[in-house]
Amino acid sequence: MGMDTVMGSVRLIRPVNSAMMGLAVMIGVFMASREASWISHILGFSVGFLLTAGTMCINDYYDREIDAVNVPDRPIPSGQVTPGYALRLGVILAALGVAASASINPPSLMIAAASAALMAYYNAHGKHTGLPGNLIVSLCVSLPFLFGGAVAGRISGVLIVFSLMAFLANTGREITKGIADVEGDRRSGVKTLAVRYGSRTAGKAAALFYLAAVAVSPIPLALKWLSPIYGLIVAGADAGFLHSSIRLLRGVSPRDARSVKSQSLIWMAIGLASFLIGGL
């Protein structure tokens, strides 16, 4: 294996993205049980990392023709790795992730296998379906926290609520991304809400999901699952999502949608911090 192949492999797996997903699982383990062993944390991180890395490789395999036009320096179109190599690497990494989950417990295996199947479907068919594809991505974004609970042997109410908030907020972000990419998606045949019904209608739908996430956020405080500091911090995230929703309801250009999409990551990060700090 040459150095080009090694470097191409590293770029394929997107190590930062994969590590972030592994960290999300560790957060789920921590929120489920403060007494979870370090082995549980390591196994949880490994499954999240491997499944995401495998998905990224398979995604590049299916996107190789689009990437050849839009991002020709990606590993496959640039010639660092062959399409077959990327597909094989992705399948191996995803299989290792599922196998690692089997060593934890049956619920962990079920969630990991479901996540792998969803992302395989998304890469092969779902990304062109618009809203259904958005929902699949958001489900996979929310699953690591539930998976962390399964690793710890306890999927608590607070994990379910947080996963729901992540699902709703990320769906709003995915729809907003469709507004930002509307011209490219139209040429590529991606049936996003913005392509099918226009950016204004898509903006209203995105705002609805953001506002639904805000509506769910008081539940942990109302049920006294988290300390009052959670409420103080999550209020910042709620204010951010309200601001983004107002912008979307007023109508945004693709350029403005990119700004809203980027800002939503900040609001989601604040929401994550509120759960972590509120649970200490």
C-alpha cells in the first residue's frame, strides 16, 4: 500500500467527523451512568467511530461522479484510491463497528445494526429523496446518545428527550441546507423541499422543526431530571433557534440559509453543553 493510498484512506474516513460521533456515544454513556466502566466508554467510542468512518467511505463511493465535478480533489476523483477500494474499506469498517457492538450487549447490537442499515440505504438511495433522506440523517444523528445509554445498560428519559431534540433540530438544519444548495440539488435531481416547493415553504418547514425542538427543551427541567443550571444554559440555545426560525419565516436566500445552517451548529452545541452541565 503506497503513501497516496494511506493518505487517501485517512481522508476517506474523515477522522474528525468520526471522532465526534464516537464522542457523542461517550456522552450518552456518561449521561446514562456515572458508574460506567472505562471499557464501556472505549467500546462505545469505537463503535461510533467505526460506523461513521465506514459510512463516510461508502458515501464517497456513491458520490464519486458528483465529486469529480464539485470537489475533484477528493480521494476517489483525484486518484488517491480506487472506487472499489473505498467501498471495500467502508464495508470492512462498518462491519467491525457492528461486530464491536455485539460484544457489548444485544440492545447495543440492535441500535448499531439499525444505524448501519439506515446509512447504507441513505447512501445508495435516500439522499435523493429529499425530506425522507433528511429524516434518516437526523435519526442517525440522534441515535448515538441512545446507543450510549444502551452501552451503559440504561436508556433514561433524559436521553430520550435529548435524542428527540437532536432529531428535530438536525432535521431543521437539513432542510435549511436544502435551501442553501437548491440550485445544485435541482441539477442533480435531489428532491429537497426547497426544490419541490420553493425556498420559502422549505424555510417554514425548517422553522417548524427548530421551534419543535425549543418546545421540547423544558421537559427535563419540568420533570426535575436535570439541575436548574440546565434551564439557564438551554435558554441560550432556545434563543438561537428562535432567532434562526424568525429569519427562515421571513424568507432567506441560499447565502442566508448557509449562515442559518452554520449558526444552528452553535445552538446545538449549546444545547449539548446544557445537558452535560445540568446532569453533573
